[in-house]
Amino acid sequence: MDTSRIALIVDSCTDVPPEDIERYGMYVVPLQVNYENESFLDKVTISPQEVYDRFAQEIPTTSTPTPAIAREVLERVVADGYEQAVIVTISSGLSATFELMRSLSAGIAGLECCLVDTKNIGMGAGLVVLAIARMLEGGATLDDVRREADRIVASTKVFFCVDTLEYLHKGGRIGNVTYAVGSLLDMRPVITCNEQGVYVTVSKAKGRRQSLKKAMACAEKFAAQFPRRTMAVVNGDAAAEAAEVRAELGERIDAEAWYEGQISPVLVVHTGPGLIGIGVCGA
């Protein structure tokens, strides 16, 4: 193997489409979905649909990858002949995955790593991954990635709408007051990640249709500041609505590429069914 090449390692919640994982030869470290009596590997031993199907019986919890599995992926990278790797994770403000990968990669002999904290979740993180993948495909070095990473992260956002606040509340992502008021008035927040990589509400609307309109407006405004952009529309058990959003945005935003797909089982746990996410990357 050509050891000048650089491996690209991501976690499963970056939601990079399977065909792009294959195209760029990415290594994926799965997070975990935990039920009372058993745990599953995100996207490996459990699917989004299986999480939805079991919600009536139990709402699971989620956790970072196991150190053993994360280490196994890093060791496989070395065994495959790589001496350098870029590791890209979901926001350190929402998950301990970044710190886990930083700690473990420091202990892998013979592998020089550049870590990128996307400050994003789901396909927001995935668009950062894909921008870095394109850089590496074009011959970028580890130093090039280090130099450009902050700019790529700052140029990327995801705006998402949930159909119910119940799951964000149960997962501790929103407080009791927000949950009670939002549920009572059918106020739907449009959520993104701020510069620290934690959830913030950027807009509110009454009812589903208005919240989707607000999310599209937020995405359009963010995209407008960049001369070029790639876009994503992802969903959690809401494929038909996602297709409508994608069609409408396609008429309003000129993008170099569009990515579509389902969110990961881990993200399903925190958002419940009905999520629509719009990702924008201006890098």
C-alpha cells in the first residue's frame, strides 16, 4: 500500500451516506444504542427502523463507541499500511466521542493523527467529512487539513425540525419549561449547533409546515453567504416530506451536490420519528 495516503476515520453519527463511505474508503467507528438488557452497534447491528419499532416498549439510551471497538478500528488502519489519519467526529459539545478518539489515537504507535471536531451533528458533521474527503482525494496533506479544518467547520451547519419535543426532553437535551410550553402551544423549534457545538434554537414556528418553512429559510440564508455550497436533506422516518423539502430547496439554492438519507439509529433515539434535517456546507 502507498503509505503516503491518509486514512479517513469517522464515527457513525456523522451520517455519511454508505456509498460515500465506500467511495472514499472511510473507516467507521460505531456509537452504541443501549436497551435495558442489550446493546447494539449503531448502523451495524441495529437500523433506524428497529429503533422506531421498539419505541412503544422502551426508549433506549446512547453512548460513545466502546474503547475496544474504537481501538480495533485504529489498529486496522495501521494494519492496512497507513501512517497518517484524519479522524472526524460529531460535536464534542454533544458527545464524548471526540475525546475518546483523541485519547485512544495518541496511544497508537506509528499513526500520526489529525482530529477534527465538527461542532456539528448528523449530516452537518457528514458534510465536513465529505469536504475533507474531497481534499484528501485531491492530494491534501495532514497539514493542509489542519490548516483548513476550522474554516470548513465554520462554513457548515445543519438545521433540523423534530415532530415532537418528547425525545429531546427525555434525552435531557431540552428543559422542562421548553418542553411544556412547546407541547402546549404546538411550537416547533428549528434547532442547529452553535460555535461551541451545542444545540440552540434559531427559530420557532407554530405547527409542522411552518417549522419546515422556517428551517428552509434558515438554510437558504446561511447558504447565501458562500459562492459554492454542497447541501443535504436527511430524515428520520419522514422520507416523503424530505423529498418535498429537497425539491423546494432545489429550486431556491444552487448546489454543487445534494446528499440525502436516513439519520443514524443513535440520532433517532434523541429526536424520535419525523425529523427533517437540512445541511449546508460552503467549504
